[in-house]
Amino acid sequence: MTSPPGGPRPGLVRHLFGTLELIKFSHSVFALPFALSAMLVAAHGVPDLWTLFWILWCLVSARTAAMAFNRWADWDYDTFNPRTKRRSQLGTRRSTMALCILALAAFVFGSAQLNFLTLALCPVACVLILGYSLTKRFTAYTHAVLGLALAAAPMGAWAATTGDLHSPLPWLLAAAVWCWVFGFDLIYATQDVEFDRQARLHSYPARHGVAAALRLALILHFLTWLILLAFGWLALLSLPYWVAMGLIFIALIFEHILSRSSDLARVNVAFFNMNALVGLFLVIGVGISIYWPRHPILLMNGHLLFVPTGGIH
């Protein structure tokens, strides 16, 4: 049977889903909640639709460019790595680079639609999101560079919403993202220790061992949680945010329990499911807190001041 005239062709559909799998589009859930949380706090709610649309545009296009470049740069390594060799069957190296260029152009265009600051910071973001893919050739701290690249997401969303970065709040969120991503990428990298050593690629687990990597990841995730507490306190977020902090703490604990298993499936659950929950709990907690009823929180010169739960910026 053939597709009806004008209908989608199965080959194109398969190619589309193959490309999405190749760049791990589902992993967009990691940076997106932190960027949306920054946007919600900066705007004291949802900003105008123009700003919201272009923030989402930039987030998706930047991540697509980063992952496409990563696949292009690591194509030869991925082909020989038992865990990743299937990726070469999902596309071609040439089409991956074409996707990277297209997504990068879309990111620059989207940055220009927001404000001068986002456009000015666009080259810095491009260096971070593309440069990470090359760091495994020369440093065991490539995981920290990945954290830095994803930490740009809440900074960019705040800059897109307010036009400045004067508040400490986006910097706190960026620090939380850096620690969080650094930690969970250490866990993810424990799957490739033997291959990295054989291929002479650098990673923290390959250099210092799995046990040391998991210990460092635990410290980094505890710091993540503490920084998020500081963010909520400074942003004057209300009860729903603190409930979310409790759930995030539980999710992080489960992540580290699962990551200590030698079972690859459990490590993947620790990496994807638990971290997806962290982001989900955060953005829901922030979102509900923004619209939580106002309440008096400060006493100044004998008068109660009513401060919105969006906080002081």
C-alpha cells in the first residue's frame, strides 16, 4: 500500500523520529524547566506571548545545535562505543552537521528577536554549547563544561525577560544548574569508563574511578539543593516552592541510590527519570508560588508591607 496523496511518507516520518532520537530531543527536559523558572520569577508570572515564544525558540534551537554538533564531533567514537553505535544508523554525519548549522542560525535569529542583551550574549552561548563537545579530548572535567553550557539557559531566559542580569537570582539558578548537570553527567559517564580509557578520552570516572565520581556527584547535588533553597528564599517564594524542594530532595536521593547499581537500565532511570522529575518539580513549584495569594512578610517602620510572592529583584 502507498500513502494517500498529500499524506506523510513513512520514510520521512521514520527519518524525523530517527533524527530526534539521534540528538536526544527528549533530554530537552533538563534545561527547559530551569529556564522557565527564571522567566516566571523575572516576569512575576508568564510574560507576553512574543517573549515566551522566542525564549522557547532559542532554548530548543540552541540545544538542537549543541547535540547535533556533539554527534558530528563524536561520530567516530560513537560508532565504536557499544552503548552508542546504534546512533550511526539514525542519520548521517553530513545531515547532522546540516542540522547543527540550521539550528544555530535559528538560535541567532531568535536571540535577535528578544533584546540587545540576548543578541550580545549570543556568541558566548554559541561557544559554550558547541565547545563542550570537544573538551573530552583534553580534560577530565568535561562534565563541568557541560554544566556551564546548560547554566546559560536560566541566564538567557532572565535576560530575555528583563533585559539585564543585575539581580542575583539568575546567577543562583545558573549555579544550581551547573552543580546539578555536573553531578548527573558524572553519573551518566560511569557507563563509558572502559571505553573512554581504551579510546583515550578524558572523563572524571575514567581518571579517578566510578566510586570517586559518584561521591563527587552526591556532593554536587547536595549543593544544588542548597542553592535552590537560597534562590527560593531570596525570591520570596511561598509554600508550594518549599514542597517542591522536599520532592526534589527525594528525587535526588533516589537518583543516587539507583546510580550505585551496576545495572545499566537502572543507571539510565537515575539519569533521565529522576532528573526529569527534578526539573518538573521545580517549575511547578515556582509557577504555583508565583500565583499564590500575597501575604505580609516584612515589617518596616511599624507598617506591614505586602510583597508579591514573585520576590524582590
